[in-house]
Amino acid sequence: MDDSILQTIKTYYPSLSQGQKKVASYLIDHKEEGAIMTASKLGRKVGVSETTVIRLAHVLGFHGYSHMQDAIRSNWLQSSQSPSMGEAVKEEDRFYQVAEQEKRVFSHMMDQLNPDELRKAADYMMNADRVFIGGFGGSYAAGYWFYYALRQLRDRVMLSSSEGLMPEDMVDMNERSTVIIFSFPRYRREGKELVDAARKAGASIIAFTDKPLSPVGREADVTITTEERMDTDYHSIAGAVSVSEMVIQTAADKYGDQVQARQQKIELMYAEQGMFLE
């Protein structure tokens, strides 16, 4: 969407009615559809009246809906005819290099994914008495995301600090536990120590890592990789989060009833505490 239109919507957004906010949000997220839909059809799509759509255009400073739509359509046509990223920037441009690296990571990741391993990981973590999550150094961010997501699905989930798990947490680890480790280069010693502790306790081990024979990957019961067979020193946090999100969604789908009951309780608490602005 044209930056000027986007900025106008941002400026006026706090003062819009709830219905107008729905329309504005839809136009930002679906500019291609907004460029061709009539006001009546857009209103039905969003769940508001045609009048609400037209009033939004006036509030944003346009003469009418068709005037606002012309602006959106004009920008959409310009952007669709603009050069691709690869044509618009030089290969040595650092932003382009990072984007290309991410594309290669995701391409390799999709080629190597084993759905059976994802389902096995989901079973381990959903059937465990407790789940211990470790991510150390640069791998901590991926571990924290997984901790937050898994807490939406089940209870008794512990997360290490970036330096390690507390002894008070480790003492509860046993053969009914599952330990989930995020370990990417440069591999931290704490990851191997957590594997050793899990083996000693008889716990199941799930490793999110870059290759099967990484220090934690070769000892895990389930090893899920993001950069296997890639000949590069580049390591993607986006790939780690993406593949772990697949495991979370696999668990949510397979254990739907159990997950839904917990999420309903969580949403009720969110509402009672007014935690979110929307």
C-alpha cells in the first residue's frame, strides 16, 4: 500500500470506530482485493455496512470510496510492475545476501523435513510429565519462543536461562520427562551438559539443531534439523523458529481437545486481567 495512505490510516486509526478499524486493517493486509472490491462487497467481507466503508474514506480525507480505491489501485499497479528484489539491488548488497541465505535455508529445510519425526516430537512433549527446554547463548531466543508457544498447549514446562537450568529444576527430571534442546553453532557446552543430565535421568531428548551429527543431534531421540547438507557458515534463527513452529502446530492438531480446554482457560484469564489492547 502507498506509504502516504498507510501513514494516513495510522494517524487516524485511534479515532476510528470499531467497524472502520476492521475495514482499515483489511485494506492494509489485502490491498490487492481492496483495489478491486466495491464498497458493498468489502463491507460484507469484513462484516460491516457499506456506509461504514464509505465513511472511512471520508474520515481519511478522500472525496469518497472510489477516490480512496483509485489511490490504492494506482499504487498496487505500480508495485506489481516494479522490478523484483533481485533486479533492483546489486548482489553485493548486504540485505539481498541475507534474504538469499534465508531462502536457501528454507529450501533445504523443506527438502529434509521428516513428518514422522515431527509427530514423534509432538508425542514426546505432550505425553511427558514435565518438559525442560534449553537454549544457550545465541540459541536462547528460539528456545524462549518455543517455551512461550508450548505453554499455550500444556503445563509443567520449564525454560533454562541463557546460561543453564537451575539445580532446583534439574532435580525433577526423570524417565517421564522430555528435554528439548536448541543448539546451533557455535555450540555451547551447556547444551551437551543438559543432554548428559537427560540421559542420566532417563528422559527423552528432542534436539533442534543444524545437522544430525551436531554435539546434541547425535545423542537425541528425535533430531530436527534446519541446515542439513548446507555448505555455509550462515545459521538462521528464522529457520529454527519456523521448524519448531511446525512441531507446535503438529501437537495442537493431534491433541486438539486437550489443547482447546487449556487455551479456553488461558483466554478467560487474559480477558479477566485485560492483558491485551485488542
